[in-house]
Amino acid sequence: AKPSGRHFHRNHQLGAPLTLADLEAINRCEKFLPKNFNFAGDVLDQWSQKEKTGERPANPALWWVNGKGDEVKWSFGELGSLSRKAANVLTKPCGLQRGDRVAVILPRVPEWWLINVACMRTGLVFMPGTTQLTAKDILYRLQVSKAKCIVVSEEVAPAVESIVSECPNVKTKLLVSPHSRNGWLSFQELFRSASEEHHCVETGSQEPMAIYFTSGTTGSPKMALHSQSSLGIGYTLCGRYWLDLKSSDIIWNMSDTGWIKAAIGSVFSSWLQGACVFVHRMAQFDTDTFLDTLTTYPITTLCSAPTVYRMLVQKDLKRYKFKKLRHCLTGGEPLNPEVLEQWKAQTGLELYEGYGQTEVGIICANQKGQEIKPGSMGKGVVPYDVQIIDEKGNILPPGKEGEIALKIKTTRPFCFFSEYVDNPEKTAATMRGNFYITGDRGMMDSDGYFWFVGRADDVIISSGYRIGPFEVESALIEHPAVVESAVVSSPDPLRGEVVKAFVVLSAPFKFSNLEKLTLELQDHVKKSTAPYKYPRKVEFVQELPKTITGKIKRNVLRDQEWGRA
Ligand code: BCO
């Protein structure tokens, strides 16, 4: 039997450092997963050594700019010493211990990378979140995760202060800001006096490393747990074959720090290959800044959501001369073949789409060297066995539509998430027969290429965000104008699909100015939950379609939106 990485443990051979070739072989399941693995010690510190011996080009490991003239460039050596200092901040004044959970809600600032690596060095469980989270979202995350520490920037601090008294497990509030704030420990201040001496813990390969919150059809977001190896080794081949990275490359992955795409593109895949991670602070996305950045900096590799490419192809791209760009990637939502063609016609570059999820990472991709079929998301990636299955868990033949699934029995791939924390029912609900079901529908053609069809459930995929309708409906119902609502996806030329709310109004609001009320409801949702979830379309209706038992039939409204019979 092939090593699964899960059941066969072995220590590094005689303590010899793991090589990139070892990690690739483990990722292919040709070698056993080591008993212990730590990304900081086993990967980053190795690159730091290679820098010293000249085996890696003199390229920064992290190159950060903010568009206002500020710039940070760290080699792997500097990343090593600075993250050791950050590790000492977390364990000493913050008093955190291996296994403790740390919520980190930071914009794209260099400290996000430092704290991420510091968590690896100390065995703390990193829980990233987008700065769009509201006080209510943060409260929920802190309560269910029982996080011991929260790390935020200045703009998020007031939201935390408004709810933290309801979070008894939070012992430390750490602020990343040049200014101090009452009730908060200052990361910058503690960092200045922290020692560079730190001994990286020997984490087990299957030990928890990170928790990502992910939205479903019902209920609040679930906590998807990833291990040291699922993130730390599981992206070795992705970095080499999808991102096509070498240590001389500079990758700009646009994703917000809160999403697993940031972990994939701006931490693990890139640093596994020794490449430079480029970051632009860009608080608000702007196409001009984006294009200027590509013409100014020697970025070789770009990864961004299809919505960004849809926005970019509306510009006259031939006017721009990108400095070094040679490889472009996209993922998070389906890419239209027209956008791929337009991007290629205007820039001469292909767009390599990848498909994946928070739970499982990248599972299909158009990899470098592979023929691209426009509209397809490529082939299943090693070590995943991707199949299309029916409702009984049977594999469907090419050309048949079904659910996109991953074979997990008898051998569960190690790069797979461990579980939904404290939620065995939800974890079990993702299994069908020998498979993990993604919740997405698709088909595979006779050449093994996968084609995305849509969600099997009510989750909305808009601008690369996965949005649970229940969360938006829960926000809407808090407004006195709303008796009930149904939230579904609606087609949109720019964002692929957007959130649409069908709203039944309460009697006092029936004769309101509906345009004004729409804006009010949108604003209300933006304040109640992360703004990216707000309904960009609102329709007021007398009643909602329901089943005989009174359950709202979202599928009827969704089909109506998409013009389906
Ligand atoms: O469009 P609007 O202006 O009406 O609304 C925007 C913001 O203005 C608004 N907003 C943000 N902060 C706010 C606020 N409103 C009030 N108060 C605040 N504090 O909310 C809306 C947010 O929408 P957005 O984020 O889509 O903004 P924008 O500027 O249109 O950005 C476009 C994109 C494409 C850059 C953005 O949508 C994006 O980054 N999308 C990609 C998401 C992504 O990375 N997904 C990957 C997830 S991981 C994954 O899929 C697994 C794959 C393996």
C-alpha cells in the first residue's frame, strides 16, 4: 500500500534535514510523513541556511509595500530572527502555551507574517480572520474557539473592546500599531525588547496548526482545523506545478489575510519553493494601483480572484508594460472563458485556474505545461483522487454531472483538513461512502478535466467569497422592516454571482421609499456582519415560496434568478 501520511509515522532519517525533494515525495505519498514537522524549523530555517551558503538567490523572502513609499524587505534569515522575537512576545509577556488558539485579525501588514511564523515556532494555533469582520462575528469566533489571545490592528480594536467582556477565555489582547491603547499589550513595544533566542518546538506532523472559519448553508461558520503537515507539506507540489515557482520568483497573491488562499499563495506554496512573497497593503482594491504595481515591481507570478481579472480586462491593458510578469493564476470562484481569452489577447499571458476549498486546499488545477481548456478548472492534483459521484457515493462516468468528491477511504490524504472542531456531526456530514463531498457540482470530461457547474447547496460564491445565506438572513431579520427573507445567488457580470435578498416587509414599512429602504438594509447588513456579505440586490415580495412544512424554498428563487425552469 502507498504511504497515506496519516497512519505511518517515522522520524526524519537520523535527524537529517528534510529536503525539498523529500517534501515533494511526501506530498506525492511516495514517502512517509515524518513523525514531527514544523514549517518554520523544517522549511523556513532551511532556506535561511541556503541563503548563507549562496544556494538561494539574493531575493527577499518577504517584500512589502504600502503604496505610500514605505517598504519592508526581509531575507529568510531576517524573517527567522524577527519571528523568533515575535515568538518570545507570544510566549513570555502574552503567556501563551503550545496548543493555545490565537485569533489574528490584521490587514496585510508585515506583522501578520511574523505572528503567523511565530505561532508555528511556538506550536500555537493560528486563527486568521478578515478585517471586514464585525464585533458580532468576532464575538462568535472568540467564543466558539475559546481563543486565549486576540491580535488586531487599530481599526479592529474598538469592535473587540465592545464584546471582549463576553469572552472569558481571552486572556491577552495584543495590538499591532505604532500607538498604544488602554487595556492592550503593544506588539511593537514588546517586540523591541524581545530576545532573538528561541528554540522552535518540535510539533507533531498531525498537530493542529490553524483554524479557518468557513460558511455553510445553515448555521454559523464552522471551524476547519488544519495540521502542521496539511498546510506545511501539502502545498509543495502546488507551489511547483500550479504556481510554477522557483526560488528566484516573486509572487504577488492578492488574497486578504483572512482566507486560506493567503496561506496557500502568500505563505506555504511560495516559501516551500523559496520564492519571494510580495505584498501590497492596498486597503481598498483599486485597478489603477494594481496595474501600476505590476509595472513598477519585478513580480513574476500573480494570483488573484477571477473578479479582479474581470475588472482588469475592462481596462486597455496593452498600455501597460508589466515588468517581469510571466505566470498568472486565479481561483476562489469560476473563471469565465471569455475573461481568460481577453486576458491572453491583451497581455499575451495564459490564466491558470485552480479550484479548491478551505477544507482541502487546491484539488484541481490547470498546471504549467498542461493544455488549458477554457472554462475548465483543470485536472485533479496529486495526491488527491478527485471524482464525480452520485447521491449514493458511486463514481459517475465522464460527461455525467454529479458532486465533486475526493476519495478518502481507505487512505485519507494527509493534506486534508482534520475535522470541524467540536462538530462531529458536520464533519460526518461531509462524508459519503468512500468520499469527502465538496458540496460543489461538476463533471469530468473524457480527458480528465473538471468543469464546475454550481453549488449543490445554497452557499453563494461571489467575488471569490463563499457566503452562507443563513448569515445574511440572520442579519436582515434584525432590522424592524424585515418580517422574513430568503437569500440566494443571482448572476452578475462582474462578480460572477452576487447575494440577492427577497424581503417580506413588516406592516409599518410597507409604504416606505423602497430605494431608500434598500440602502438602509444593505447598510444594516454591512454593520451586522462582514460587509462583503451584504445583498447587492434586494427585492421586496409579498410572500416567500415555502414547502408544506413551512421551509423556505430558496431553490425556487435561485432558479428564477438564473432563468432556470
Ligand atoms: O462594493 P461596495 O463598495 O458596495 O462594498 C464593498 C466595500 O466597500 C464594503 N466595505 C468594506 N469594508 C467596509 C465596507 N462597508 C462598510 N464598512 C466597512 N468597514 O463591503 C464591500 C466588500 O466587498 P469586496 O470585498 O468584494 O470589495 P471590493 O473592493 O469590490 O473588492 C473586489 C475584490 C475582488 C478585490 C474582492 O472581492 C476580493 O478580494 N475577492 C476575493 C476573495 C478571496 O480571496 N477569496 C478566496 C477565499 S479562499 C478560497 O476560496 C479557497 C480556495 C482554495
